[in-house]
Amino acid sequence: MALDVVVAEDSVLMREGIMSVLALHEEVEIAAVCADFDELMTAVERHNPDVVVTDIRMPPSQTDEGIRAAKRFRKTHPNMGVVVLSQYIEPDYALQLLEAGTRGRAYLLKERVADPDELAAAIHRVHEGGSVIDPQVVDALISARAGASPTVLDRLTERETEVVAHMAQGQSNAAIGKALFISPRSVEKHINSIFMKLDLTQEADSNRRVQAVLVYLSEVAN
């Protein structure tokens, strides 16, 4: 069955671009197209889509409508995935998007729309409960941390820092192992070490994974 997707974007050109890209994928069906926050709320209630693809800034305020929508949907439509698109690298917004959990959430730069497969992959990832953070956002966070004051992340080895950076991009243990040329078992050992060093020892593994990513993102953003 095709995934029903609601698209929210106030720029006509970008909206047409997103629709053209998604039209290349038969497994994705556009249920509604919106130009502002209120239209998005109405469309989601009417169509109950599998995934929402939304601009981060829309009328009426052109500030953080996409983030606010994603937070609201966490309560009203907990099983619905959300892909937030931003024109700029804005790590603080990525943190806000993920502060209630990474499940079913993606934060991508709008330039990714030029790659049909990348946007479609993000849609499928969030529908399956995964998460995606644009690599450029993660890179910006890492660069911003260079030369900064010591933080809790300094407890981690260089390899553990690489692992948690890939975790922040929503990658599975298998994907992390492939990217770093190590076995999934080694990835699991590094992650358990990360949990202990960040004092994340009392929660379920899924919760600790989310918390580790949030610690990482919040520290590198400062």
C-alpha cells in the first residue's frame, strides 16, 4: 500500500519541487498540500496521513511552525512520521524537534529535495519509526564544538564520539558498523560504554539511545 503524505510548504516553487520528486515514487501518495500552519492542522485531521513533510517556517508567523506542528503531532498522532525541511543549518531547531524523542522524526535541509531517493528514504524511515538528521547539521554541531570548553562528551573516546555522531543521524547499529568499518557487535559494545560514561544506566536501551543523542546534540550545539 502507498504511504499517504501531507505536504506543508508556503513557497510555490519548493512545493511544486517536493510534489514532483514524490511523484517519482509510486509507493508515496500525496493526500493534501498546505501553505500554512492552520491548513496543515486541518489536513492532518482530515486525512490522518502516514507522514507529514513540512517546512520549518510557514505563515502565520514564519518562525517555527514546522517544529510546533511536529511537537503537537507527537501527542495527537503518535504513530505519524514527520519530516521537517529547513533552508538553513539550524542546530537549535533540530534539538527542539528531537527533545521529546527521535522516533519518527527527520530534520533535513531543503537541498535534499533535489535528490528524489533521499527525501523518499527519509519518509520511509520516519514511517518505520526511525529518525534522520541531516549530516550537514551534525557536521555543523561538531565544528561548533571544536575548541569549546570541556563537556561531558570529553569522557568518550574518539571512536565512541564517532558512534554517537552516527546515532544522532538515526543510523542503526548495522549502518554504523558499515560506516565505521567495524562489526555490529563492536558498535554495541561502544554504545554500552557510551551509556555508562554519560550516566545513562537506568533506562531501557531505546530510551538511553534517545538520551545519548540529545546529550550529544545539546553539548555540541553550545
